[in-house]
Amino acid sequence: MNNQTDFYTKTMANVYTEQGYFAKAVEIYRHLLKYDPESRELNDLLSEVEKKLNEKQKKDRESLEKLFRKWIYLQLSCNMLQKLKNKEL
């Protein structure tokens, strides 16, 4: 093992999961499965965390989409106001 993977344990993956760092937990479970590929428990935990990661990524994409829509709306509104201001001058 190297320094980075010295702390790759189920407990550490669980801590990352509880803190919402699902990608890091997935990384740890995949690493652990390299050494114990038949572990039903590790496979189940990995599957559970991957599901949470996918849900989080979906929510993040939806939030980002809403933010971009609002930004575009504000940009268009600003442009329209600028045009109206220029017509008045």
C-alpha cells in the first residue's frame, strides 16, 4: 500500500459517506474490492454509495440548470433594459 491508501478501510468509507463525500467513498470501496472481490458486503456498500452519488449528481445538475436559466434570464433582461435606456437617450 502507499500513503494515500493506507487509510482505505470500510470505516473510512463510511465516514466519507456520512459526510456526503460519495465519490471518495466509492473510490475506497473499489480499492477494497480489488483485494476482496467476492465480498458481498463490500459490493452491497459500493452499490448503495454509487446510488447516493448518482442521486447527488442528478440534484447538482438540476440545480446548475436552474442557476443557468436564471442567469440567462437576467442577461436577457439586462440587455433589454440597456436597449431601452439607449433609445431614451
